[in-house]
Amino acid sequence: MTDSADLVLNQAVVEVQYDRGVVYLDKCGALTLRLQDELGRPFVPIPPNMETGEFKNGAERIAVRYGPKSFSVTQTWVRSPARVEQLAPAAWGHVADVLDVGRTVTRCGVRFQLVFSVESPEDGEARIAESKLCVESPEWISAFGTPTSRGWVCVSEDHRGKLRSGLSVIQVTLEGGPAPSDLADLIPKAAILLDLDHVYPCVSGEHFGLQKAPLKDFIRAAWQRSKQTAMTIRKALELPDPPHVHH
Amino acid sequence: MSTTDETAIDSIRPQPLQAPTYERASVSGGVSEELQMRRSLTVDAPALSRSVSTEDREAILESLYEERTELTRARRLGTLSPADADYLTDLNRYIDAWEKDEGASSSDVWKRLEAIASSVLSFQVDVERTRK
């Protein structure tokens, strides 16, 4: 039986948006040094400009960005956000401290873009159609005709916060050569993309405080919820087990 | 008031601040991209290629081991939350993948083995010469 270890993330992103970050213009240098000490090797700083500072880690395909309006940590093509979960709260602690924006947060989001490999875009469309996950009404058919491709984008909200969910078929195109050997098993030719953007619960339009520990808890809770959703979607789409799974 | 006067006043009147967009999703290109379904994904293969030095690999593993140590200590003390237990599982898998990633270090290990073998052979040759 497959488990969450077989999930593939095209992208895992943690982003914090804030007000009153203009002090970045004064302190970007000091913040860069603090982050350099925190992140360590193999993160390499890109010289900051007036809009953003950035660290890149090519080995793990991670980027850390910060500026007067937002901070983000992004990792691509990975099986879990464990490393992002380790790094993002620690880095955010320094950004919040140096720029003094820990209490003027306007939005915190954690986004997971999961890919389920399919034979072809047509195979993906057929699976979505047969799964009944996205069903058009007779009124829709009457107005627009029977769709040849389906997807679903919606926003839901409960005590855990807001969740923007998207389901669609994507064609993957490799440019410049074959996929690196360590990613050959992860990058599909065609896939069903499950896009889950979790928003930290807050009152819209008001500042709120965000510290390292609650951010870490939110990232983990969002991933646990995303894993459950992904397993449910996978089952509904009747996707075959990945080749390396043994029963 | 004439049009010209109105224009002159408008030109010095401060423009309203743009309202903050609280619904903007992470790392998106704008509202239109948000509402659309993704249809294609272009992957820049050369940009994803990597060459990981031994030092980088060791630094990554050191950082991961440090994080894991904190969690395993909490587990031994019985204070590990279910969420952190789940995190530890993912962390272990991530560490396993890096420990098995020998692409960066295998060439270095072989070089060291070869250097040792060369030293041993040189020593043996020297011993034989001395005997003669």
C-alpha cells in the first residue's frame, strides 16, 4: 500500500507578508549576515538590492528570500517539506527580529504543489472525469457544452484557517536537457497537480504577531492536512502505485 | 471650474494608496494566475542540475543531524508531540536520502582509497629495494 512517502512536491513554499518592513532598506546588510550565520553552508547569499535579499542552496534546491514586504522559503522537487519546516521558522525569527515585523504580519501562507504522475494529459483528464471530483451540472452543460478538461479551484475556511485548493492536469516540459539523475523519478511527463495553499488563521485586514514556534506548528499541521487530502485524491483518481512500491 | 484647472489640481493631488491584497497566494504572478488552472509546467533542467561538494554534503547532514538530535531527545524524554513525531519521520527519510546520495562523495572516497593503496604499494617497493 502506498503511503505519504510516495508523494512528490513540485514546490513547497512558506511565505510571510508584513507591514512596516521598510526598515529593510537600513538593515538588509545586518539581516543578510544574521541569515548567513543561521543558514550556513551550502546557502550562498546573492547581494541584496533595495527590493529583495536572497540566499540560494543549489544542492537542496532551496531559495530564501526577504525584503520590505515579505519573506519566503521555497524548495522544489522534494518528497516532503521537512527541510523547509526546519529552516523557515529559524530564518523567520531573524527577519522578524532585525526588521521588527514580528507583530505586523498581514498574511502567512504555506503552499504545497503536489504532482501525481499520469501516462499523458489525456489520461489525467480521463481520471479526473471518472473520479467525479469535478462534476459539471446539467445547467453548465446546457450553457457551455460538455467540457473536455476539468479542474477545480475553490477556497474553504474553518478554524484551521483558509485553504485554497486547485486540481488540474499539467503537461511537463523539460528544457535544456534531461532531468538530473536524482530527479528522474520525481519529474513526470504529465501529471495531475494538486495545489494546496494554506493561510494562517487571522482577521483579514488586521496585523497579527507570528513567532517561530507557531509558524513551525502551522507548517506541520498544513502538511499533515495536505498528506491526508493527497491520499484521498489519489484514491479517488485510482492512480497506480509508484513503480518502487512493493507489497 | 474649467477642465484645465481640474487637471492642474489632479496633478498635485496625492494618489490613493493601493489597497493591500490579503488574498494573494504564495508565490503567484497575480490574481489572473490564481484563478486559472495550471496547464503546463516548464522545467529548466540545467538550472536543477547540481554538483554537491563533500563539504556541502557534510554541512547539510550536520544541520539535519542536529535537528534530529533535538527531536530524538524529546522522544526519549516522552515529550515528543504527535506532530513532531510525524516531522521526525519525514526528517529521517530526508536524511536517509542524503546519506545514500553518494554522487558527491564517492569520487572523493575512491581517491582516498587510491591514495592509500598507492602509499602501501610504494612502501612495499621501498622495502623490496632495501632488501636487495
